Amino acid sequence: MVTIRCGDRAFRNIEAVIFDKDGTLEDSQAYLWELGIKRARLIDAQIPGIGEPLLMAFGMQDNQLDPAGLMAVGSRHENEIAAAAYIAETGRSWFESLAIARSSFTDADQYCQPDANSSPMFAGSLDVIQTLSDAGLKVAILSAASTPSVEKFVKEHQLSPYLSLLMGAEQGLTKPNPVFFLKACEALGVNPKATLMVGDSQGDMEMSKKAKAAGAIGIYWGKGPKTHLQKADVIINHLDQIQVEI
């Protein structure tokens, strides 16, 4: 077991560290902004006037992506449901609304593909993951994105040698449901009480707290209010603040 220190906070007897992907390891803000715009435009092309309300629903206003908004923290399924709900308000049936949302999201995927340029890894991420792995800890990624997108990110950045588990939101199970975290711990073969969660969203913090994790480390790369991380045990602004205590 290992002691992890973040500033003046020490987490002792740690067996594993689970990272969120978007906004934690991956600087995906530009990609998510582009994707949200494309989704809204494709739907607006079919239902004029719905684009702006959709952007607000996605948490996209004043050229800023709300770090606690739907686009930033919600799964693809949750975003589809929200879009379909707005479409249904125009008088269309639920099934038609859902079909329009899904087809538009699929088309948007064809235009917007994340890569190392549009979604680079935050500086220091690889070093921290490698250090934790070398210390004998099990390191994992648990994301609201799909498992294939997590696998693509890991492959692009050659993280596979250091990771014990890659898990995305599947079949409706996502954050902040604590079962999501508990399933990851079960797959890793570790006790949740000996596992740290590192993430940038309220969902990451709530999920780990409900699962009785060893600790919740919130990361905020930007400036401004950090109210969405108020349930974190400690808030950092760079991953190298996660240190293995020798």
C-alpha cells in the first residue's frame, strides 16, 4: 500500500487511483465545443430555431463551456435524451424526436473526430500515471465517454503499459452513480476504501463519496469559481501535485 500526498493532505494505504478522462487527463474543451456546435446546427437545420436553446441545454454560452454543464460532464446518452426532449417540445412524437437526435449526433461524429491535436493530453499526465504505476498502484480510467473513445485516447498517447482498467459509460451506467465506481474497483480487485478518484466534475466527487472511496481529488485547470468541486477532499490545479510519499 502507498501514501499519496496532495499539498498538506495525505491519503494512506492506497491500492489504486482512478482518473476521469475528459477535463482531467485530456484537454477536450475545444473538441467538445466543436462537437456541441455541430450537433445543435444539424438539429437546427431540420427544426429551425432550436439551435440556441440546445446550446444552452448543453451548457454552452458566451463562447464558454460550463465545466458543470451537460456537454462537459454528461454521457452521450444523457446528451441525446436532453436534445430529444427539446425536439419533442416542438410537437413531434418521442420516438421521432429521439431518432432525430440520434441521427444528428451520429452525423456530428463524422465531422468531429477527437485526436491528439483537438484533444491533447494535459501536461504532466503521462509522468504522473507512470509514477503511480511504478509505485505499485493500480491505475485506471473511468469516464462518462464510451469505452471505445477511452481506448482510442489511451492508444494515441501510449498509456496502455501503465493502466490496469479502461471503463466508459455503457448501458446507462455513468456518473454520479456509485455503482459505476464500485464496478471499476471490483474489476481492479481493490477495496473502494483504498482507492482514490481524480476528476474535474461534481459527478466525479459525488460518485466517489457515495462509494466511500479513500478520497476525492478535484482538479481545475482553469480560473474562476470551483463550486462544482466543493465536495472534493482537496482541489489541485496540476496533476503533478499528486505525489507518492516515500
